[in-house]
Amino acid sequence: MSALARWCHRHRLVTVLLWLGLLVGLGAASGAFGTKYSDSMSMPATESSKALDLLKAGMPAAAGDTDTVVWHSTGGSVNDAATKDRMSKVLEEISTAPSVASVVSPYDPQGAAQVSKDGTTAYAQVNFTGNAREIPKTDVEHVVGLAQQARTDGLDVQLGGQAVQNSESEMGGASELIGIVAALIVMTLVFRSLWAAALPVLTAVAGVGTGVIGTGLLSHGMSVASVAPTLGALVGLGVGIDYALFIVNRHRKGLMAGLTVQESVVRALNTSGRAVLFAGLTVVIALLGMLILGIGFLNGMAISAALTVGLTVLAAITLLPAMLGMLKLKVLSRAQRRQLAEQGPAELQSAGVWARWALRVQSRPTGKALVALLVMAAVAVPVFSLRLGSSDAGNNPRTSTTRQAYDLMADGFGAGSNGPLLLVAEAPGAPEKAALAKLVTELKTVPGVAQVASAPLKDGQSIGTVRVVPSTSPQSEQTSDLITDLRERVVPQAEAGTGLQVYVGGATATAADFADVLISKLPVFIAIIVGLGCLLMMVAFRSLLVPLIGVAMNLLTMGAAFGAIVAVFQWGWGSEALGAGAAGPIEAFAPVMIIAILFGLSMDYQVFLISRMHEEWTHTRDNRRAVRVGHGETGQVITAAAVIMACVFAAFIFGGQRMIAEFGIGLALAVLLDVLVLRMVLVPALMHRFGAANWWLPRRLDRLLPHVSVEGEPDQAPPLRVVPEPAPEPVDATH
């Protein structure tokens, strides 16, 4: 790290220009090639994906996205002449719009069932030429505009469906700006220097900017979800600002200790820079751990998020040293610069609120550990009722057209009308066609089925579809049970003794398959990233207990995150107020992403806390002093880092996107509890109780593991002199 730090410091202008050139170059490439995001959740070898493949092969015109135009008359029937004429003209215009394959109107014979029993609500099916993500946004907006022109005081017209929902979704924007401003305010209060506060923000923005633009370009070579850039920005801003914050804080201490700017930059990179590199590696490994799941939808998000984190680390160890060299002593506050000029170098003193708190934890570790455990357990309690699934338009904000269309459909045709199942059948001969007809009749008697519609197969046609409307909403547990019943009992009975092949598909079945596959692979994923995390910590700190403590803390943090998410989004405690819609299941892919992100971030704080303790242990071999000094000296900067990261995450809660809001609230609360309750209370309390055993590693294992220094070699970064702390309070054995 010394050579890199010196090069970047000496060639600071070149380094800054290289980063600027990278940003401009990637931006130009993005402008030329654009992006090609894909939100397909189909899983290979699942029944829903087989249904889609069969539909594409046999009936390609029916394989595109199907959205709905819903209208409700408050002053009469939808069959009144004025309403019928008005809507028929609009539907005719929509049928000839770009990207529209066909429109099934309730005023046509094949759409007769698309009028509610009371005659006040009707809907038309708009069949697009491709899936929701392939359709140009301008084409969908054109359809929305045509439909909304039909609105009058007595006629409410709304639109639902995935393509429409994609067109009204605006990812990112204000959330990133709010998070940056909040972080800037916190760092200004901590550093008392606007320049020092601005550096971590500039560093993070450079890393995140290149990462997000790179993600867009990456979407041309692999499947990347449209939500990936927002998630990358969410994680990248948080870790990027924190990583730079730790280095700037160490650099400021070096300057106050009398080092030259270059010497201080080198020391900061050799100590905090190494910790940043190690911490960033844990985050990247945790994110890339999702690749073992073999799910295309998650692979793209994992790689793009890991790319963004990697670039923020690169910015912290290259761009930041260059900017520190440019600013020289301006990273210190005016008071510090005046003190340095008048009084000379200042010895670092382990004083202040965190030093006093470290003494209190040392004096009564058991009682404080129990309180910390109770707090974390209380927050995590809701996790035991976690239900994974897929939210639907009923969870969208009340003001959105998709939510209003959902409510109109539910009121007029039942909750299941918003997520019909599509059975795709292959019936090559007469016996199979007869079996299919019998199946259609049988489906009408199945519990949980509200409606069945099937067009008879024409001569020479072997692929048919059956539309099954459940009596419950798409996200309901009863709907999932119905899918299972159809696949395991109803359909196999119809297929028995014939060549008939029937697959249960549709968006609702696809979401159910996606959740089932993820749930089945989650234990393996957790075991792998926990194992890798343990190994990395063992290599870094030559200890068995420290990695185990870190893993236990990470699991508690995950429990708190999911407890908060369940309470808000599944139980509905304030989800409407956040603009995240009504209560519903937690997105199936949320656990995997949150576990990966939180595991990496929690390891970050463990690394920064333990590395200072380990540094002191290496010099004194006094566990009590090592834990107390590491706890007291890192308390302020780790707490500030957690507050900053929580502010960045919280800024994404109010963006009107349920998926992003789940990440925002879970990560924000988890990070705060992780630092304030676990790292500042439980971890040091446990390490005081374990004593010197914290740093024990079997000799045979010590010889096998490679030696990696997180804090830097002693001859490269001699410890700053520390004024001795007052003697700790006597330990009360009753606590």
C-alpha cells in the first residue's frame, strides 16, 4: 500500500484526471450504446418457464405481456351507448398503437366475460408484442395516454399490468441526492471541516458513478435487472462514504501527530486503507456468493453491486490519497490548524464519551451484554412470521394508476382477476384434446377457482391455453396452495393415460416458482458466505473466537433487519405512509440480497473495530487494554460511519418503490443497531469476558493459514503514542 499511496500522492493531478477520464469515457459509451436491462424472473426447469417456452413455440403472438385497461362508470352501465362508443374508439386507437399486438374488448364476443355482473366495471386486454421490459417505454406511455383521454367525471379509466407499472416507475434520482446531503451534514459535524466532509462524498460519487454506468453497459452482455443500478447506488454510496471516512479520519490524526502530508497519507493507507481493502473484499465476496444460486435474475444484480463496491474501494485507495495531497492541511478544522501551528504536534488522547463508555463496558460486561441481546431479540421477533412471495399492484401506492386499476378489478371481478393462472397445454391428438376438455370442466369445480375460460382448439392446432382465475389475490397464500393443488393433483389426473401435457404458468405461477427455488437454496448460500467470512477473519486476526463472534453478531443483525421489514411491509405498520402500498409478502429475492449486503457491511464494522484492538494487542499483549483502547478510539468514527450509512439507506425508503423501500428500512435500522448495540456493547463485552482466549489460534492452523496484515506492518506504521488512560473501574462480580 505504501508504493500506491506515494504514487497517487506524487501524481495527484494525473490520478484525478484519470478518474475524470474514466467517468467521461464510460458516460460517452453509455450514451452511445444505452442499456438493456431485463427483469425476467423465469427459472429454468420450472413448470412456469416450460409453460412460457411452449407458448412461445406454439403461439408466439400470445407470449407477449398482457396488460389491462379498466373502466368504471359511476353514473350507469358500461354498456350505455355513450360509454360504449367512447371506449370502443379508444380501444381501436390502442389496437393500432406501436408495440401492441391485439386488444380484446369486452364489447367483442370473445370478451363478453370482461364486464362485471353489476355492469359498472369492464376491462380490455392489451396484448403487447414482447415482454414488459422489451417494450419501449414511450410506446407504453402512448397507450396510457390514449386510455386516460377517455376519462370523464362519471367514467374512471385506469391501467394495470407489468408494462404499465414499469413505465410509471422512476428509479433513483432524489434518493441518492438526499442521502449525500445527509451524509455531508453528519461528516461536517464530526470533522468541523467542510473540505474533510466533502472528500468522502466525492470519492464515493466517483466510485458509484463509474459502477452505475458500468452496470448499464454490463446489461448488454448479461441479464441485469432494472433495479440493479439503484441497489448498486444504495450499497455503493453507503460503503464508499464510510471507507473514505475511515481513511480521512486516520489521515487527520497523522497530521495532528506532526507527520508531513505524504507521511500521513502513506500511514493512513497502510492502516485504514488496508482495513478498507479487506472490508471491501468481504462485501464483494458476500455479493458474489449469490452466483452459487445459479439464478440469472440475481447474478446480474450480484455482479453489478460487487462491481460498484469494488470501484468505491479503488476510489478510496487511489483518488482519495490524491485529493488529500491537493488539500494538504485543509482537511483539518481551523481550530486544529491553529493548534498545530501554535502548540505543535498533539499526542492522541483516549478521552471523551466513547473512552468513558469503553471503561463502563469493561467494568460491567455481563449485564450490558444481556441488555444488548434483549434489544436485538425484541426487534427480531417478527422474523418468525416471515412470508416470502411477490408483491403485486395491490402493494403499489394508492395514487398510482396500477393500484387503482387493481382495486377496480378486485371490486368488479374478484381479487384473483388481477393474477390469473395460464395453463398451457400440448394436445397433439384427439384423445389429448378430449382430456383437455375434461380438464377444463374439472377445473370449474376445484376449490379456490373463481372462473375458467378456454378457447377450443382449431383443426391442426396442438397448443391450447386455459385461463384460470383464482378466488384470492395473486400474493395470497391460498393462491399458492391452489397452484400446488393444480400441479400435484388436478393436472396429473387429467394427463393420466394420455399424451396430454399441461403446464401451470402465468406471472403469478412464475413468482411462486421463483420464491420456491430461492427458499430451497437459501441455507446453502448462508452456509457458504458465513464460512468464507469466518475464514477471512481467521486469516486477518489469527483467532478462532473473533470470527465466531463476528458471525454471531452478523446473524443477530440479519434477524433485526428482517424483523423490521416484516413489521413494516408484511404486517403493514406504516407501509402506506411510506408510499410502499398495503401489507403483503416480502419480495422473494430480498433475503438473499439483504443477507449478502448485511453480512459484508457487518464484517466491515467488525474489521474496523477489531483491527484497532488487534493492533493494540500486538503491542501490549494486554487483552483488557486492547479491547478498551480499540473500543474507545474507534467508537466515534464507527458510530459516525453507521449514522451516515443509515442516512443513505433511509433516503431510499420514500422513493415509492416497495422493493427499494424494503432494502432501505431493513438496512438502515440494521446498521444502526449493529453498531450502537452490537459493536459498541456486545462485542467488547464478550471480548472482555473471554480474555486472552480472543487471540488464540491452534499452531497447526496458524501454520496453514496465510499471513495477512490488516493494520499494516509495525515497521511501516509505528503506533502513535497514546496518553495512558485512567485505571478502569473495579469489576463487579455480581454483574
